[in-house]
Amino acid sequence: KAGVTQTPRYLIKTRGQQVTLSCSPISGHRSVSWYQQTPGQGLQFLFEYFSETQRNKGNFPGRFSGRQFSNSRSEMNVSTLELGDSALYLCASSTGLGGLDTQYFGPGTRLTVL
Amino acid sequence: KQEVTQIPAALSVPEGENLVLNCSFTDSAIYNLQWFRQDPGKGLTSLLLIQSSQREQTSGRLNASLDKSSGRSTLYIAASQPGDSATYLCAVGPNTGNQFYFGTGTSLTVIP
């Protein structure tokens, strides 16, 4: 079974630009979660999508948004990039049905904002 | 807001030792807790998932325990190997969704 894939793996952008990251979950998984990982703040939850609906949202500004498609693939968008948005962005997929619902993480997208 | 703390931040042990990693959380109203490992430059790998109604989970040389009332979890690694070297993260889930609060991790080095 293929794992979680994220594209692109690396991105370099400049301040003020916007960026779209993509995540393809494991086949059959309906939940996709996004996290930001930085050396200073560690791993912070951004949002979770389940069956095309945002189910949970972390404490990030409105510049961070996401969506999920009918095939469970998800995208996240960051507008008006700031230097502090430089981070590793990780997505995770799971069945989303609760209980012993293990999360499977992708390798991440490394975003650098100059 | 849930705060998750992991102590120590770094740990170095000789191969073959048994070791314990600690995780504490401030809000005991959790749904589940997961332990992950992260290798440099890579994503996370789930090791063990404990539901709030459970006391422990075991997988091979790993055993995770959960004491919800005291806000603590431990990850026990038996007979450590150099391949166990990684950063270990615990994450607390407050509800049935997948919004997890992560600790800052313990960086483990197992010396051959």
C-alpha cells in the first residue's frame, strides 16, 4: 500500500507570495491533518479535514487555509507569506473513525520564505 | 490550552540498555495519546497509540503506559539498539478527531 505523499518536497518563496501544498493520503483514508513544524515552536496543528469538511482547526491566522477533495486528497494554501512561515509542513492521514486510529505521516514539504 | 512536556530533551545511552522516556500533559481530559519517532529530515512514524480507557500498549521492544489522572505517559524501550536513535514525540488527542498536541520531543542517541 502506498504511503502518504506530499508535493512538492521543497519550496522557496519570497515574502508576500502565496503557496499551495498538496497531500495525497493512503488509499481508503478519509481524514487528512496538517501540521507545521519549526525548531522554536515544534509541531503545531493547523487543521483537519474529514470527508471534505474541516473538522478541527488550530490557532493559526486566516492566511492559512485548506481544502479536501472528494478523493480525500488535500491542499493547504498560505497567502501573503511571511519569514516566520518557513517550516516543515507535514500532513497525516488516517481512517478518521476514532478509536485506535493511527496517523500516518508524509515526508513533509520544506518551505523556505526569503 | 493543552501543554505537553517531554523530559529529558536529549538522552544518550549505550547499546543494550533499557530506557524510559517521559511525557506529561496538563489537561487530563484526553481521548488518546500517541508516541511517534522522527528520523532526521523525515516525517513521523507512529509507534504506539493508547486510548484514554487503556493503561498500556506494547509493540515488540516498546511499551507505552498512560496514567490519565496524573497526566503522564512513559515509553519504555527494552534492549536499545543504535537503530533506535531518533527523536521521540508524544502527542495528546483531546477528542475523536485528529487534532493532536505534540510535545517538544526527546532526542535519543544509542551508542554502539
